[in-house]
Amino acid sequence: MTAKKLFVLILSVAILIGPAGIVVAQEKKADDAKAAETTPSKAVSKAKTANGTVKAATPDSVTVVGKGDREWTFSVDPKTSIKKAGKAVVPADLKAGDAVHVQFHEVEGKLIAKSITVRAGGTAKKEQK
């Protein structure tokens, strides 16, 4: 077989197989689109922030009061980062009156805290030794 015939043979095979790959790729995209349509997704808002003082804290939520007595209750989950004096803490370590900065998302009408940072200058009473 000469080089010219071999080249024509390889080119012919590539032309025949090429469109089959495109069809398979398109079918996969169509399947992914159908799966996305049937799977209900949670509507997640852009990240938002809130500043205020802690009113109450439980293991799964923190209530913060901001300017104008605006009140938010944030859900806290294991992915929520909570820092006080630069150290990671749990919600129970937050005290009423702690000044906080909260980054959060709204998911299906519920406020989910992404991070809570205790700022200096809160009015929480220090524990006596």
C-alpha cells in the first residue's frame, strides 16, 4: 500500500468517525440539561453583610440587632466560620452585646451565615474570674 492510499484511508476513517463523536457529545449535554430541569435547585442570593450586636446565640442560630433596631436571625451550620479575637469559636461562645460582622446568603427565604466575626468594642460584659 502506498503512502498516498494510506493517507486517504486514514482521512476517510477520520471523516466517518468525527461526526459520531459530536453526536455523542451533544447527547450528553442534552441529558445534563434534562437532569438540571428535573432537579430543583435552591435559589441562593448574592452574599450580603450585616453589622450589629448579638442579641442571642444558640448552637444553630445567632440573632443580631443592627441600626434602627433591625433584627436578623441567622442559621449557623458546620460550614459557618465564627471568629472571636482571631480564634475559631462556636455559637455558644458569642455573648449578648458582642459587636459582630456577618456575611450571609439568603436561601429559600432563610438567612444562612457564612461567617461571623466578633469586632472589638462590643458591650458584652466580661466574665469575672
